[in-house]
Amino acid sequence: MSKFERIVHDSEICGGKPTIRGTRVLVLDILDWLKEGKLFDEILANYPSITQEDIQEIISYAKEIY
């Protein structure tokens, strides 16, 4: 079982790139928003299918992977 429960790699979704479970939202897209200095509220307003917990896990994922 993966340490990251909210992030999945599925070859049938977005070419296997990491996405948030149950969505087609790419982890890299959210990381780009964070890199640009966007706040959680701004990201969540533009991606209503994700949660603050998803974003927090993406940050943890990025720290470990990159």
C-alpha cells in the first residue's frame, strides 16, 4: 500500500501521470499553482473536486519525490 492514499498512478488516466484519486486533476498542475504562490482557497475555487487534504498530500508527495 502506498504511503500516499490520495495520489494515484493509473495508465488509463492522464497517461499514468500522478493524479488526485477520483479525479483527473494532475499533481503537477497543483504544484505549479503552489509554485506561483496561489493560496489553497484559490486552488480549491478552481478545482472544486479536490480538498485541502489533497493539496497537503501533494505537498508531502513533492517533498519526498522531488
